[in-house]
Amino acid sequence: MSDLHTPQDPTDQHPKPPFPEQSQSHPGSGEQMRPSPDHGETSYRGTGRLTGRVALITGADSGTGRAVALAFAREGADIAFCHLSEEQADAEETTRLIVDAGRRALAVAGDLRDEAFCSGLVARCTDMFGRLDILVNNAAYQMSQPEGLSAISTEQFDRVMKTNLYGMFWTTRAALSHLRPGASVINTASVQAYKPSPHLLDYAMTKAAIVAFTQALALQLAPDGIRVNAVAPGPVWTPLIPATMDEEKVAHFGEQSPLGRAAQPAEMAPAYVFLASQESSYITAEIINATGDTPLP
């Protein structure tokens, strides 16, 4: 754990690989990871930057999504989020963190590959909270295929595309009628959009598409006073890693970063807070690169 308000050497602020070899079935759980991910439970302190706002976050049961939900709640926002039904225990922990921050929480189980679920998710959020100010499209699916293109089944390709792109498209489209001037849409891109790993070919494709979607939608919505941006993380220590990569890759995950380690989810959350807050009022169509010093365009 680290104190985000005290200057520290980023190369040793959090655990470095090698990590214990470990494997989980998808979607994985942060509770089973070693070392445990840091979502900012003891370090993130809010300053009221999102007071009175309502945020909808996809995939906030664990990982980066949970860290963003916790930070938003401590900044004063009420939170709706979705998760897969298999992630109920993790979703309950995210809910607890939001409530402990003094905010209201709505957790909705379902699959973003279902168009009706995406539109219903937005409806449940606005029915409960009466408004929607911040949409974070964060949920994603990947599955490492070291053998290359020939090993990617149509079933896997379809799941990656529908989770990462269709779900984002459907959810954002449903949210548009509820967003007002001053609202913010934040998408989760990736270093993979610019420097794709061969074993994550289909996942990298979707992240590049998210960059294009972000920039095009920002141009569409700028006249309406709605900003659209994205965060492009590098390697982040989340359940997706032991659930989708072989044990050797997991053990050395993040070593390739110039900082010598993977990020913790808590290190991603401040970028989302900044893009959601009024402090970034003149920033739209931007991709914030949070890659651990891997240069990107």
C-alpha cells in the first residue's frame, strides 16, 4: 500500500515481479491474487471534486473499475456499476467500499454482449439516481493466444469484440439522451492500441478502435458541452491477468515497463477523476497515457 500524497520513488512504490506463479479461471477474483491488488482502499482521499454527481462504470467489481468506483465515491459521486454474475462476491466488496465512503451504490449483474442489458443498465441507473453525469466504459475481455492468429477461435473473437466494442457502443448510445452539458464520457483504451502484443491480437484491435471511437465521439458531442476522453493504461495488476495468461507470463507481468513493474489499480484512478471533474473542462478527444513510461503517440 502507498500514500498517494507523499512523494515516493515510483520504481519501488508497489511490489515488483517476479510474482508467485498463479492461475485462475475467467473472470478471476482479486481476492485470490498474490500480491493483492491495491485499489486505493487506504490511500485515496477525496476532496469533493465530484460532489452530487452520478457515475455509471462498466466492469467495476474489481481491478481498475473498482479503483475508479472507490475514488469517485470518495470524491462525492453516487455509483452504478455492472459486473458478470460470476463476480458477485467482488461486486459486493465494491458496493461496500462505495457505501463506506458515504455514497449510494447500485450493482447490476449481466453481460454487456447483450444489447438489451446495456440499455437496461442505463435505465436502472437513471431510474435510481435520477440523472447521469459520468459514463466510464471500462469492462473488457482478453485471452492470450501465444500460438497466434490461427489459435483465435471465432467464439473468442466474437466475445472480445462484443464485450469491448459492442458493449461500449450500446451503453454509450443508451446514455446519450441522459447526458447534459458538463457530462463526461471516459473510455478505457490501452497501451495495446499503439504497441500491440502478438499474443493479444484481437484485444489490441479493440483498444485501437476505442481510441478512434473516443476521438470521433468527442467531435460529435463537443457542441453539446459533453466531453469524451480515454485513459490508456499499461500493464495493471488486475484479475484479468491470472485469468487470461499462462503462469510464467503472470509471474513476470510488468517487468517490461521502464519502471520495472506493473501498475496497481489505485494508480489509474486519479486519471479518471481528473477527466470526470471540472478541472479538465477544456480537455476532450484526449487519451491520457498511464503506461509506466512507455512512450506513446
